[in-house]
Amino acid sequence: MTCLTDKMTESGENDLLEMDSISDTEDLQDDTEIQIGIVEEVVYSQEFLPTYETIPEGALVPKAEKTEFNDQPDSLFFNDGVRRVDFVLVYEDEDKKDIDKSHIFHQRKRRREYFEGSLMKMKMELEATRSVVDEKLMFVKVHMPWDLLCTYAEVLHIKMPIQPNDLSSQSSPFSFLSCLTKYFYPSEELLSKETEYFTAPFEKDRLEYFCVKDQDLFFTPSMRSRMAYYILSRAPYEVRGNLKKFGISKLLDSGVYKAAYPLHDCRFNVPSKEGVCPNERYLLYEEWAHPKSFYKMQPLDLIRKYYGEKIGIYFAWLGFYTVMLALAAIVGLGCFIYGYKTQETSTWSKEVCDPMIGGNIVMCPQCDKECTYWRLNSTCDSSKKLCIFDNFGTLVFAVFMAIWVTLFLELWKRYQAELEYEWDTVEFLEQEEQPRPEFEAKCTHERINPVTQVKEKVPFTACGRCVRVSIGIGTVMFWILLILASVVAIIVYRLAVFFSFSARLRADLKELEPFKEYVTPQMATSVTASIISFVVIMILNIVYERVAIWITDFELPRTKTEYENSLTLKMFLFQFVNYYSSCFYIAFAKGKVVGYPGQPVYLWGKYRNEECDPGGCLIELTTQLTVIMGGKAIWNNIQEVLMPWVKNLIFRYCTRVGSEKIIPRWEQDYQLQPLGKLGLFYEYLEMVIQFGFVTLFVASFPLAPVLALVNNLFEIRVDAWKITTQFRRIVPEKAQDIGAWQPILQGIAILAVATNAMIIAFTSDMIPRLVYYWSFSVYPYGDQSNHTMEGYINNTLSVFDIRDFSIESRPRNTPYWLNNITTCRYRDFRYPPGHHREYQYSIYYWHVVAAKMAFIIVVEHIVYLTKFILAYVIPDVPYAVKEQIKREKYLTQVILHEANLKLVTKRLRPVTDKVLEYTVDTEVYFH
């Protein structure tokens, strides 16, 4: 695919196309009369702008016809009631402003009038109407006539119906449950099922082969809006010498226009009084966005028809993900209930809480000087909570989730293939996607296209592209290092605050007696660090978002899909490190390198590395996940629900008018919020980050799928309510799949197997307990006659002689009950004092390490093999869909063959007539 300036005349081959490289305030002395100067003609490729014509020198720019509002608030047409409004442009009339007429306003007016004149020259029809609410506002309604629609439908390769689908659909094996399931589907009375058609890319010359029943209804409103926006993005608004500027996006950014949007077809809660209006927005609200419909399946075909394939594929993926989460949530909830029921029967938890066992075990201080000795049974409550999450059910659930995520991705591919066929995106290839206007505007370098072997224009050389990509990668790496620096700062905070809490927390909580026993220094440090980490994550997100967009704009991707994929990768890499780094630290770093009481390990020689609770770091990882997942869900809902609603409320209050005034449809939509340039990017990002929490750390938090399911049930309806009631209608876009998010999900699924196996091996105490049960509880290492968990706590806590404390580590104060005690215990597997290898790792330690490594290798290989088998067995495209695709291709080939035959016949007919005429004349001559 070539750039917009592929074909140029010799006189204009050095012309420069720009979106808006020159400041709006330049050349303020220019004459403000709307006259077109001498310009060198640029011949655009027919593939891009088949109806483009430069306004000739000296010609007056045609202006939009101005009309008064006809008091029909539900009308979607021009005042004549015939021409449909396909797009709306909004601007402030400079002549109505009270301020002095400066050059900047003259320049804006000149650009706007040239832009509208270009649109009319390109056969678009415009009608301007003044605002009912604010007389300074003007609304320019845009209409695309039939010929123009046909032209651009062919340019954009839009597929249109050629014949009703004659393949019988297979009945569902669960059709016998239809009497029950029908209540969970949208009302068939309101949303009648449309006839299925075979489709083919539209061609203007073969119009008779397409099912054109009504020209006004042949192209849907979303198709018309998409074609209109394509023209608006490429229409010029200023030509000066060899400089040509074009595109509605830059006019919006520079304030020439205040808004540009397609129309909603009616109000969301009241059907239109116009007889020809399909009331699709009202139907979407009633059967999809309204809270009363929370239990119903989504009307995906109507969503796609109204908003386009890109919005439709997002809600299809979100709905499928939520349905699959239901199974994971049920199993996770069962695992949680199992842990809750068995927490009182856990042998090792009983030993911790037993006054005769845990009450007699004196633990060593966990920090220098300020910390003191403590009894093991003081952690009784936390050990019981740990039993809920650290049990054999968690291992089963982790393996289940590894299989679940494979099933989810493979079944989604099948479902996506069905949607691709039904929504005519099967052959939506890169060649069909047009370059972005920003890319076209910078095409100044020539190269030979490696496919077509013809000259084309590109925005930079291979070396220039390499430089841009390198700068982008370097910037992303810098920000990732910045996040890691913030993580290190949080770790330092943990170490410093734990020291402070250990010294003063109990004393400060003397008045809060009911909470005193529950708020331990470990818990206080964990909760406050989690909250601070969440705040830092949110702040870095806001800053990096702008940086990522700037980097992607600088790289100048060719198509919008490439732009979004590049931005997606950058944002996810950043978010991955931002959200998950603290969780990875707790799971795999905290408490792993702490030394022992006589010789602790220090960070930077100053801060003593923090230790895990005697029960392990798993409960702290659970706390971290709960805070981040819960805080993220609450913050996102505030942003998605309250912010648009409050903005619209304030806007309506500031622009309120008397109840006797009737507001037209286009002005009602103007009062809504714009969706934003990135569309649903943040919705995808939010769900993929959640997917990471659900899969990467599920071994430590079996309730994660439950929380995700509850959040998503609200998320679907909140997103539906938001885009249906609070936002202007989105410009429809084509999309074949979920884009770069698909490989990201697959990468998370692969990583999840390793992280969960390592969480069970290194973060939980499951492996040490298994080693004790099968090896060290019986002869030759233990005294028990049968395999048992009795004595586990005493066996897994090492002994330290308090006389071996260094001066820097010896506690200043000792509790009153510490009498005649010469040793304390600490969490590790080391030989006791007096042993010839005292304080070195014991045989138990090496057994545990070997068991952990064996567990990781065996579990990973079994799970990966299972994932591979499932991915191989489940085909990506259902057999029925393959048959329908073949049938559609066959019909398309037949139509093309017949059309070519007719064309050849038509061209040969004059030649045949001449041959026959010559033959007849020859015969007459010889006779």
C-alpha cells in the first residue's frame, strides 16, 4: 500500500504534506480574504481519494447552506427530510464573539471554510444550523450521497450481502433447555433476528449482484459514518505554496472545530417519534445497558451494527471471559471453603496456638536492638488465616487454573473465528486497512516497494526508522527502571517502618485493646506498604501514559492497528512491571536472604532484610493482591462512572435552557462526553491486568477469580451504560480480533504456570510440610512410628544461642517472662549451637531444596504437556464456519466469473458485428 502522495506530477513531486507543522499564529499579516493562491497540483492515488479535486486558483470556496432548526428534535435528516445526517461538525462562530477579531480567528475561519469547501468539492453535502442553546455555536451536518457511498465502500473494501445464507445452521445440543435459557437472552420481540447473507467486497461496477432493496438502507448508519470519517480525515484545510495540510483531527486539536461525531439515532431512554428511526440506541439501553438486564446475554450483533466491529469484539471478549471466570470462581470458592473448614484441624496450626508448644517457644528478635523476644503463639490468628490459603486444595486449584487458562484461550479463538465470519472480518488483511493521515502527511522519502516494485513515498528511511525505534525502546526501559527504583524505595520503607513499628506499635495501641492482638508489626508494615505501593502505581500510570503516547506518535506507525499494537505493547510492559513488581518481590525475594540472628544480611549495609512471618510470606502476598485488586477496581469504577456523569451534569447545568425550547438531536449529542482518542484501550488494559492477577498469583489467593467475576459483571453493564448514555456515538471501526492483546494473554498464560509452581514451592510451606511428613517425621530422622505432622513446628525452627548476638543486633530490652532462657528460635533449617557445623544449613534444608526443584520441574512439564495437547486437539476454527467460508468464496468467484464474461462479451460484440458484416459483404461480392 502506498502513501497518499504516491503519484505526483513532475512539477509537484517535492511538495510537502503536513498535518499541522506550522503554528496557528504564523504569518499573521496574511490577507484574510478566502482566496485560493497558486498551488502546484498533487495527483492523489485513486486508491485513497478517488474524488479528490484541488480547488482551482482564484475560485471562491463553496460554503455550506445555512438553515434554521425545523423544531423536529428526533430528526436525523437535513431540513428537507430526505438527506440523512452522516456526521456532525461543531464550531464557534467568530462573528458572534465579543472579543476583538484577531488574526488567529481569521485564520481559523479561513481554514474551516477551505475545509468545508474541499468537502463539498469532494461531492459531500453540507447544511449548517445555529445552536438553540448557544447562539455562538454552529452545527454543520454532513451527508454522503449514493454515488459517494458506493465509491468509498469500494475503497474501504466493505463487504455487502450478495445472497441469503443457504447453509442450514446446526442446532445446539442444549436446545432442550431453551424454555429456561430464553429468559437470559434479549427479548426476541424487540430484537428480531436478521436474515443471514453471504457477503463479498463491494464493487460499484457489479452493483446488480448485491442485494440492494433500498438505497437509503443498503449501507448501515455505522458504515456511512465510517466512510464519512475517512474523508474528513483526509480532506485538505490549507494549501500554501508547496505546503498542504489536511485532516479533521488537527482542526479539532487547534480549535477550528470543537467537536466531530456521528449521531445517536434517538435518546437512550425514549424511542424516537420518527417512523424511519430504528431506535437501536433505545434497544441497546433497554436490553443491555439498563441495570434490570444485568442477567441477560449481550446483544452482540446489535452492538456491532450500531458501534462497529471494534466495540463489538471487545464486549464479545469481555462477556466470554466473564462466562469462563464463572467456572474458575466456583472451583476457587470451593478451595477457599475447604481451607476455611480445615483451619481448626490443621496440626501445625494447632501446635502454633497450643500454649504448651507455641507458648513455650521463644522466637528471636526480627530487627536490631529495638525488637525483642516474642512467643510463637502470638501469631496464632495469622497462622489460622494462612491455613485458609496454604493447603493442598491450593495446589489442585493452581493446576486447574493452568488448564483453565488454556481452555479459555483456545475456546476464545473458536468463538472469535465464528464472529469473524458473521461480522465479515475473515479477510480483513493489512492491505485493506488504510494508512493513518498522520503517516501520509510525513511521506517525503522515496523507496521501491518490495512487493509491487514501484516507487512509493515513506516518511523516513530505514536508518531513520531504526533511530526512532531505538529512542522509543530506550525511553521505555528508562521508565521501567524508574518503576524498579520505586519498588526498591518501598522495600526500604518496609525495612525502616518495621523497625519503628516493632519498637512502638504495641505501646501506641494500648487504648485500642480489641485490636491490639491483631495488629502486629508485620501486618501494619504490609498493609501500609501495600497502600503506598498502590498510590505510587496510580501516579506513575498517569505520567507514563503521556510518555507512551508521545513515543508511539514519534515512531509514526503506518496504520491505526499498528499504532494501537505498538502503544499496547509499551503500556502493558510498563503496567506489568508497575502492578506486579511488588507482588513478585513478596513472593520470591522477601525473607529468602536474611541470614540468621547472629549474622543477619543488610541492604546497603544499613537496613536489615525483613523476614517472613513464621507461617511464611503467603498471607502477605494475599494482602498485597487484595489491596491492589480492590483499590484498582474501586478507582476504575470511580473514573468510568462518576467522572462522565458529573461532567455531563455540570455541562447541562451550565448550558441549561428554558423548558419551552426544543433541542435538536445533534445538539443533544454535543452535550455528551467524547470517548477519547484511544477508545477502549484502557478497558482492555484494565481487564488484561486483572487477568494477570487472576492467573499469575492465583496459588496465593483462590478468591481472585471470584472477585474478578463480580467486578466483570459490573464492568460489562457499567461500560455499556457509559457508552450508551454518557458518551457521543463512537466512530465505527473495523477489527478482526482483539489485536496485540491476544499474544499478551498467551504470554501471561505461559508465565502463570511457572509463577504458580514457584509460589507453591518457594512462598508457601507446602513442600517443607510434605518433606517432613514423608521423610523427617519417621525413622531415621524422626521419632514417630507413622507418618504424621506432629512435631513439625519444633522440627522446622532452628535454635540460636542468645550469647552469640553481635553488639549491633542484641536487643536492648527483654520481656519480664524471659528467665533462665539461653536460646531462641528462628525460621530456617540450620544446625544448632554446639554442633560441629553450627548455624550451617542442615540436611533438612537440602532435602527441601531438592523437593522444591523437583516439584517445579514435574508440575511445569505436566501442565505444559496438558496445555499443548489441549491446544492441538481443539481446532481454532469450527468445522461449520470453515464450510460457510468456502461457500462464500465459491459464490464470490462465480459472481466475478459471470461479471468478467459479461464484460468480455460486451467488449467483443462490436468486433463480432464487424466480422459478421465483413463476411456478409464478402459473400455478396462473390455471388
